[in-house]
Amino acid sequence: MNFEFSERLKVLPPYLFVEIDKAKRAAAQKGADIIDLGIGDPDTPTPKFIIDALEKAIDDPKTHRYALDQGCPELRNEIARWFKARYNVSLNPDTEILPLIGSKEGIAHMPLAFVNPGDTVLVPEPCYPPYKSGTIFAGGTVHVMPLREDNNFLPDLKNIKPHTLKRAKMMFINYPNNPTGATCDKNFFKDVLKIAYRENIIVCQDAAYSELAYDGFKAPSLLEMDGGMDIGIEFHSLSKTFNMTGWRIGFACGNAQLIKGLAKVKSNIDSGIFTAIQYAGVAALKSYDEHIRKLRAMYEERRDELVDNLDGLGWDVRKPKATFYVWTRVPGTYSSISFAKKLLDEAGVVVTPGNGFGPSGEGYIRMALTVDKKRIKEAALRIKKIL
């Protein structure tokens, strides 16, 4: 039997990280010692206090039943408390917060709630792939906003044509940014909201890396801006902040009507986060202040190790103020793919080719700070040797 994929699947590019994992496993099977700076998956374990909270919750049979799509009240209340302490923004736990099975789930489903076939969605590029795939699944049209180095990897909002803005239903933004590591200030959010208000565009801010910030930088929230709650929704994740990538827990917050629409999609697709994991999420957020200082210090040391070593090779690498990624130009005349392949084949170092995040990423690679300083130094030495 031959079963043909739907048209929406046919237009999707291969999912970047699946392809990287295939190449990595193939090299490992040949006996190569792989240093993986590819996928952004923390190498340190989930803190024990979170695991202890899960173990306690899982012993209660009540947590074994279907979870509420809306999330348990304890988690929503704790998210509201954390958000108020972090951003000085008051959220209604019942109408302005929605726990998610990882922020990816909410981001990918958001267009299904508000985008009709033919509507335009403004997407930054290079970008996290679900901005595009979620739009395609909803039948929307992706309009790319290129992120250029000469504009500090911010979209050039003034260059978006008026007729494109008139058709736009939604805009994705992502700061601190994956893959570039770029940050924005409140003035950028002001500019976004000014356009969004004028054209009635929903603003979706992906804030998955908001807490991994260095050198005294503190990432702002779209929702703390005047008008942010009127037209915006923000996606947060516990994955990177608390080393909980495999646990699948995050949340959306913002305008109540936007949360309601996303919740309606969610209620027709899944049955909520496992309740015991929600209680573990409560424990994580309660211990945020104590935990985050140590995590930031670790990644800042790794960032400095990698950037200093790459600069020592003659590369001119920007030192990111946030995320755990280093985004850098490939040397010489290599393409993103050819240079990533050379590093894997000849040095056993996995990096992510920039064009995997969209054509605007060509000429760059992304390196994740998800190995210790010793392995980072070893990776730099291997790169030096083959170049």
C-alpha cells in the first residue's frame, strides 16, 4: 500500500533537529568521540528538589487521573506569583494563564486558534521552526522578517510593506532569541506594539530563554509594556530554566481572549500535563531565585570559554547576553551545511547549520553551551586542528 502525505506535510521542510540527530548517531556508530554543541538540551540534571516534589506527588493516586486542560490551580497561582515578582505584572490565574505541555505545544497550536486560510503571519528568520510549521498547519501564509547582523538581529519593522501588514493576523517575536542569542530592549517592544495596535495584529512573544541572561542583563516582558496585555501573549518554558526539557512543562500568559482561544484548541487535542509534573513545576518556581543564580553562572563561564577560544582562532564572535547559544559566521567560503559537515566528519563536533533555521541563517552556525568547559575547550582545539 502507498499512502500519500497531506499537502500541508509535503510543504514542511525536514525538521532540523531530527536530521542533526541522525547524522550524530551515524558518526557515533562509527566510533567517533562526539562533542555535541548541536541541539539545545541541558546536560546537567533536573535539580533534586524538583525530583523530590515529583516523587511526593506521584505517590498520591489523585495525580494519576486525567489532568485538567486548564492546569491545576496550584500551578496557575504559582505562575501568577512568579510573574508578579519577576516582571511586576499581575495576571489572573483563571483567565490569563494556561499551562502547556512545553511552550512548543502552545506556539505550534496558536495559529490554529486565530489564523484562517490565507491570513498572513509575520515570522522572524532565522527562527525556531514551529513558528512556520504552526502557520502552515493553520493554512496561513508565512511572511519572513529577516534578522540581520547589521540590525542586531532585530526585524526591520519599517521595511514591512503596508499591504503585508494589512493582511497580517499574527506576529511571532522571540527575545532573547534562538538561534542568534540576540536580545531586545523595551523600545523594540514599544515599536512592535505600535504597529500591532494600528493593524490589529496578535503579538506572540516566545520567552523561553528569558531567564538565561548574563552580564547584568535582565530580559523584559512584552506584557509589562503599556498595551502588551491588550494584544499580546507570551510563552514561557521551564525546560531551559530548570533543566526540565524532557518533563514537557511551560505556560502561556497574556490577553484573556488569546488564552481562551489557545485553550479551546488544547482541550480538543490533549488532556493536560500529568498532574504530578505540575506540582513539580510549582516547586521549581518557588525555588527560582536560589536556583537561577547558579545556572546563569555556569552558562556564563561556558560562554566565555567558547567565545574566547573561537576568538583565539581569529573568529570575530559576538558574546551573547542571553540564551545558551553562540551564533557565529562560518569562516572562509564554506556554506553553513558544508562547514557543519566538515566539523562533524573531521573533528567529531556537532553544530547546527544556520540555514536550518531558514534561508536568512545561511552563512552562520549555532553552537550550544550544553557541554562542560573542558569539552568546550577540546572542541575548539579540534576545530583549530582541522582549519
